[in-house]
Amino acid sequence: MAALLRRGGAVVRTVSRRSLTSTGLQPVSCSRREVCSSVPRGGDNRSFSPTLSARLAGLSYPELQQLSLEDPDTFWGSIAHERLSWMKPFEQVQDCDMVKGQVRWFLGGRLNVSVNCLDVHVQSHPERVALIWERDEPGTEVKVTYRELLDSTCQLANALKTHGVLKGDRVAVYMPVSPLAVAAMLACARIGAVHMVVFAGFSAEALAGRIQDAQCRVVLTCNQVVRGGRAIDLKATVDAAVRTCPSVQHVFVAQRTSSPAPQGDLDVPLEEAMGRESADCPPEPMDSEDPLFMLYTSGSTGKPKGIVHTQAGYLLYAALTHQCVFGYRPGDVFGCMADVGWITGHSYVVYGPLCNGATSVLFESTPVYPDPGRYWEMVERLGINQFYGAPTALRLLLKYDQSWVTRYDRSSLRTLGSVGEPINHEAWDWFHRVVGESRCPLVDTWWQTETGGVCIAPLPAEDGAPIVPAMAMRPFFGVEPVLLGNKGECMEGPSVGGALCIKQAWPGLARTIYGDHQRYVDAYFKPYPGHYFTGDGAFRSADGFYQITGRMDDVINISGHRLGTAEIEDALDEHPAVPETAVIGVPHSIKGEVPFAFLVLKDGVSQEQEVVLEELRHLVASKIAKYAVPNHFLVVKRLPKTRSGKILRRILRKVALDQAGELGDVSTLDDPSVVKEIILAHARYKEQQKHTKKNS
């Protein structure tokens, strides 16, 4: 644990300076910077002395965990002092009130996140590789050094400033996984703008809603995204979105392919704009609690919420978890397969690895392109040491012959990781035994957009500590999980289950929901006063380890992506033939969960039912994304409701899962006979599916 306090570093083979046109990163001539030489290291030395740092370095995991909970000021203050570069020392470690939903860390301190991710490494190792862009076509990877990434970040930052972007302005990033997307995020951080990355698979309407809520002044995008051998237009989606977004003043368009993009009045060719700018951009001193980025996530209501993360606390937590949970060492190549549009990409593709000076892999393609061996061929070719992927991809790959794995050399792998949803035992065993040759620790990580980084995982732990298959297991430093019952009572002891809550604040915790702090308090702190409510249920084993049991609210997890059922219902309800809907999540062998929609249709449309269903599929795809389209549509006459009008989705879930004999109490229903109607409709639906499958 001695390395806990030290900033990480990576040493990989250097890359010659060459044209980066294919990455959207333009090389420029520049002298070595002295940005970091004037940046003081550490916090208030009167409070956080080397003596305390040495004390932490000599402790074991259980001792560090205990200290982090009993004396968080010493623990986090010492680590922040050692690991981050400060422009102004912080004066107070924390000011948190879990009842009020008030979370503030490293008060009075000033720093710049891009300096911590780039300049400090350029100062000492300018030719170290920061990013390996694994493009769609295997064998065409592009390596970008820290110096090159800093150059491009500064050019992009200057281009944003030239076009009127100021500190505090929101900038939408709707781009594929690429070095340019990373530079866009870091450029915003450099000038104090707040980036809002949107997954490039979202529809124009979903993108517009996020831009409108955040009041973004600028959108950064590409002409196309390349994935699985196909080029998909992005610019057309952005054009459709910004028509309803009056706050947008400029749309910067990069060229991922040679295909020309339609040009509008707001458009600015990004590479040209960057080429006109200097590769020196003074970093903006940012208060520890200034917003760093917003990221929209689904909740139990129809409107996605803009989660706000701030500067120092988020960066420190992302860097520390990246090092400790995955066993990162200087010189490692870290391979996280996540898209930068999700929190996993933010924390473990960009900010955590770059703060630690790592080499981070950007994966643009799919697990099965051009064949099911893509991941493992890449592991061999790039020498990846940590592989962090989603159970959805693993469940897909284990259906293929294991020779697609074993034909490639995976000896570089040292740690395997799973993220996005609980991993099932079959996928865990295949990942550990086949991919990792039963020699790599497999960390099943639990965390959320709101938590900023991993909160429960098998590591860090002492050498030889057990790892239980398909279990998140141990809380990270500063995280104190508790299980609470229906009445808020604490479920003591082992072998108990309950609502997973966290008792005290940690630096990575989100600070608010953009523009609606009361919603933040109501969603996360009001259900169980004095605790952060995760929305998940959990079980604590006899050994004191934590097993995540799934969502407790109306949120489903599709291929690792959280989506509120209310969002899908809102889209379906817009169809004129659909007066009422209810959507639940049901298990799926590959995706984990998929939406199952129960529909009530207006009288007279039964003859056109297939047409209506096709229109509904298109409606959900256009309003949210293709992955949100329900796999199942069941037309019913009525939905099961209480006398107060509440739809009892637990009954619908039981019916969909063929558990109609376990419905429990239905006395609260306004008309219990509706249940029999739905059971009969479901039985007919299953027969129809069976018949269709047989004929196909």
C-alpha cells in the first residue's frame, strides 16, 4: 500500500512525432513547457505533513480502511496533498452534511485538472504514450504521446476561447471514442468550461433535451462514427438536435472519415480552427468545487438528470481507484473498453489513467468485429495489462468457441475487471478461467455515475485475500456501506439483505443535479436520511462481503446502461393509438435486461396492431436510442391498478417471468380480474412467439 500516496507513472516505448491527421490531432512545433514548474505541489503543509503521509504508507488495507472512515480528514487530506498539483493549497479537507445533501471537499484549494492529467507528465516524460487509439480496423492503432495530447488540448482550448467559450459555459461533446474526444474534454477542463459528453448512439431528440437542459453554447462532433465496419452519420443527428437549441452558437465538426458533412451557418471545421491556434494555453485556476463536467443519467422519472461532478475530489477519487482497484503499476497499458459517453469512460479511460500517467486504450470497435477474437488479438498486439469490460460483451463472447480466445497470447494480462451490472457466474467463470487462465484476479466492480468511481470491489486487499466469484465484496477507502430495511432500520450482522446505502461522504460523490438541487436531495438523501441511497439492493454474506442484487426503483440495466422505464413509457405514450403503457425490465441472456412493454391500445386499432408496433419501435429509437426499444410488446385491455390509480408493476413483472402463481397480495387492485386477462394475453403471446420461431 506504500504506493497509495504517490502519483503513478507509465513507461512505454516512445512514438516518433508524425502526422496525426487520422486522429484529428494536429502536430505543431513547440518548445518544452514550464507550466508545472510554477505550480506548487501539495496542500497546506502545516496540516498535512510528510509524517502523516509516511504513516499512511505503512498501513495495511484494513488499517487504511478504518482510518479513512474514522479520520477522513487525515486520510484524504494527506493523499490529496501528495497526489495532486495545487495552484493554491486547500484550507479545509471537507464540509459534508449527508442530511442536507451537502458535499464539499478540499475547500479553498485551486488547481487545474488538465495540468494534473497532462502538464505534470509532459514536464518529466513528454514522449510517454498517453493514448492508444484502437481504431475500428484492427492493426491500425494510433499512439499519442502526452506532449502531443497536450498540444492538441491547448489548441482546442484556444479555439473554444476564440469562439467565445468562457469559464462556466457548458460544452456538449457528441463524438466517437477517439483522441480528439479526450482532447475536447481536457480542453474544457483547461479553460474552466463544463463538458457534457453525450453517447454518440443517442437520438437527435435525446441529444437536444440534454443540450437544452444544460444550455450548452457549443457542440463538438464528427462527420461520422465508424463501428463494426460501418460508417454512421453523426452530423445529421446534431443538425436535427440544434434546430431546437437556441443556446448553441457554434457546432465544431471534425472529420473522422473523408465523407463530407453538410455545412450550416453554425458550423466550424474543427481541425482548421485548431490549426490556427497556439499550442500554449494558460490553465485556468479552478476552485476545488467548481463544476468539471455534467453527465446525464436515467432515474425513475421520465426526465434524465444532469449529474454534476467537480474538480479536485472527483479527480483524486478516479485516480486512486484506478491505481488500487486494478493494481495499476507504472509502465502498464490499461484497457478499459467503455465509451467516453458513459461515466466509466470518464473515470477509467480519461481522468483516472491520465492523472496517474498511464497509457490508456481507446476502443472504437465492437467485440465481434471482424471476428469474436477481436478483444484478445488486441490484448496480444498492444500488450494490455488490465482489461476492464462489461458482462454484456462477455456473455456474447462466451457463446463462441473458446479457441477465439486461446489462439492469442494473453500473458500480458494481470488484472481483469467487470463493470456496468452484476456479472453472472457463467460469465465470471469463463472470463477468469479462459481469458485470464485462472491466474488473473477478477474485480467485479460496483459503482454509479453518481459515485464518480468504484465503491465496492474485491481489490484493494492484502495479497492472498480471497475473491468470491460474481461478488463486488469489499468497500473502497472512505466508503461505508450499510443495509437498511423498509422502515430505515439498520440490518445488522452477516447474511442479511436490504437497501444499499452509504453512511458518509467521499470525494468522488456527485455534488448536485444541474439546475435542481432539491431533486438531488430528494433522490439520494431523502429516502434514508443521513445516508446516500444508491437505488440498489444488496446482500451481506456471512464473511461480511457485499453482493449487489439489482435495482430497487424503476430503472433497468440494458447492456450496462441504466435507463428509466418512465423514459420509454413517455416515448410510447406519445403515439396517438396508445393511451396507456407500463414498461418493466426482464432478464436477457446477452444484454442482462431488456424492456418489456405492456400496451393498452385505443378501440378500433386492433386490425392495425403490427403497424402500430412498428411505429412504436421507431418512436422509441428516435426519441431515446435503438437499444431502448422494447424486445417485447404485449397488448392488453387494461393495466393492473390500485384504487388510487397506481400501476402495480410487480404483478406485470411476475407475469412476464412466468411466475403468475407467485403474485402475492392483489387485494389493493381496483379490479383483480384484470390479472387473469393479462395472464391469458401473455400465454397467447408466448404461443405466438413459439410459432414464429418454429416457422423461421
